[in-house]
Amino acid sequence: MNQTVKIRLNDVKTLAHDILKGAGYGADHAQSIAEMLYTCQLDDCQSHGLFRLFMCIDTIKAGKIDGQAEPQITNPGKAIIRADARGGMSLLAMQAAMPELIDKTREFGVAAMAINRCFHFSALWPEVERLSAAGLAAIAMVPSHSWVAPAGGTRGTLGTNPLAFSWPRQGKMPFTFDFATSAFARGEIELYKRAGKPLPDGVAIDKEGNPTNDPDAALGGAMLTFGGYKGSALSIMIELMAGPMIDDLTSLESHEFAEGKGGAPYHGEIVLAFDPAQFSGGKLAENDARAERLFADIIDQGARLPSQRRFAARERNLHRGYVEIPAALHEDLLALLP
Ligand code: NDP
Ligand code: PYC
């Protein structure tokens, strides 16, 4: 970051909330979106923090979202919870169904939540981390828009399709990771564009299918998956599990639905939760200790666990009472205020 601005923690939520309300989101949606943006900004997740307000506003402007939608929660199967966002942003539906997902997982050992008919702009780690705070392991997956070429392909078919996992640890922050199955998240490429920086190799191809380091050419061409055919296969799995399996759209279909009008993708999300206590054969403490041995062996080598940067940022920002964002971003956000 070059020039930065410090924003006090409470002001992060207020700024986001006021922009969202002013743009036409209902009070509950504005509150849940602002909370998510604050949570990400607190952890210095720049690509899905306050920066994502632009996508939220573009979504309203595109005219397809219902900014007042009230989610509806149903139980199509014993351990399945369906949270129908009914054409609104995903977060209110997710929040409404989360307590039931936790209860069902404790009851059955395994449970799944399908969020349907939602616009989706956010990071997934806050959702799986919340489940780990309740002592559960969790996986969350979501498609997006068909910006990403399959390995060996030349045009966008897959979404940036993030995969998040979290594992509860006694008395410690959970083991959590959350990443796009594209080499870069779309939001990260947009940040490179804003900063006028070239992309590293291996992130995207241009419209003609040639490798490119130019963010504009990447956004107009196709993104690449991480890890070649391995990331590509994981991304296809996410399309299937969070698309047709839960009776919702693939990234291709979401892209078509948008009709080039911009804003957040519209599709579904799946969250799977597991209760380690019920798998443990009565040896939860012993099994937890074995998991801790695994983490210790990783850390002993000087490697770091995923999310450590994030947890450190959270602690630092909470301690000092503010977050720092680029001054140019702050200026552009202020211009969104009603
Ligand atoms: P990153 O590449 O920034 O990070 C991926 C994960 O890897 C993080 O958990 C990170 O931990 C960890 N990590 C990074 N470096 C190391 C390292 N050296 N050793 C161990 N772990 C490491 O993620 P992306 O840019 O791919 O995704 C960013 C966010 O974008 C995600 O939260 C994702 O959910 C969101 N997203 C949302 C989409 C949507 O459709 N809703 C689509 C695509 C992405 P740490 O944070 O501590 O560095
Ligand atoms: O960064 O790829 C991304 C993204 C897509 C939808 C929300 N974020």
C-alpha cells in the first residue's frame, strides 16, 4: 500500500452500512453485509473487505437482486437444511440457518446446509470458522462466474470457486484455509489493476489464449486454475456440489443470468459440517492431541499454518482499534455515500 488511511473499527461498519442502506439494501441485509465486510477488513483480507462494496453496489445497480428479500429456511432431509435466499444476498440466509446447521450436526454427526438463489460476493472463512467455534469441522464451497479456463482449455467455463475448511482446536485458533481454486481470486486481479501492478506469470490468458501479466487483459480473457489440472478438477467438483447437486446454477449459468450487467454472481452455496466428537470412538481428547502433533510438526519446520497472517492481523487491528486501507480506495468509497 502506498498512501493509507486509518479507519476506526466502528467507523468501518458505519461506513459500509451507510453506503449499503443508501444504495437500497434493506436494514437487515445492510447490517449482515457490513458485518461481513468488517470481519474481512479486520483480518486484512483486502480483496473481500471494504473493497467489495463496489461489487455490492454494482449488484443493486444491475437490477436483479431483491435488496429486501427475506430468507426462508426448510428441512428437505433430516440432516439437510435449505436456506433459500429468495433472490437476496447470501449472508442473511446463511446467518438464519447457521444455528440449525450446528444443532443438526450435533444431532447426526454430519449435516449440510444448501444456500439457494443467492447473490454471493463474500469470503467463506467466516462461515467455517463460526462452525469451528462451535467445536465442528466444516467445508464450504461456492461457484461464481465462468471467468476461469479449465486446465488445457482456452475460455472461461469455471468460476473462481473458493474452497474453505476449518478444524476446531482446543484453546487455540482453528486450523482454517480458504482460497479460490483459480490461481488468483478475481478480486485480487482487480486490486492489481487498481494498483497498476503487473500480474505474476500463470494467473491468466488474454482473449487470444496467450499468457498475460496485464490485469485488464486477464479480466477480459480467462483466468487460470491453481495447480493446473488438480485445481481444475477441484473447481469442477465445486461446480457440481454447489450447483446441480443442490438444484442451483453453475458458474456458466450464473454468468448467463447476469446478462453482462455486472455485480455479484447469482447461484448457491454448500456448507458441510462434521462433529469430530461423534467420529472419535470416545477418544476425542486423544485424537485432538494427535491432530496437534501434526500441527506442531509443521510449525517446528518453520512452515506456517494457513490463516496465521489473518489471525495476527486481527489481533493487531483489535489492539490498535483501527484498520488501514489505501487512501485512493477510501476516497472512492466516500464517493459512494448517499
Ligand atoms: P489467498 O491466496 O490470499 O489465501 C489462501 C489461503 O492460504 C489463506 O487461508 C491463507 O492464509 C493461506 N496462505 C497464504 N500463504 C500461505 C503460506 N505461505 N503458508 C500457509 N498458508 C498460506 O486466497 P485467495 O486470494 O485465493 O482468496 C481470497 C478470498 O477470496 C477467500 O476468502 C475466498 O473465499 C474469497 N473468494 C470468494 C469468492 C466468491 O465467489 N464468493 C470467489 C473467490 C474467492 P492467510 O490468510 O493467513 O494468509
Ligand atoms: O474474487 O473471485 C472473486 C470473487 C467472485 C465473487 C466474489 N469474489
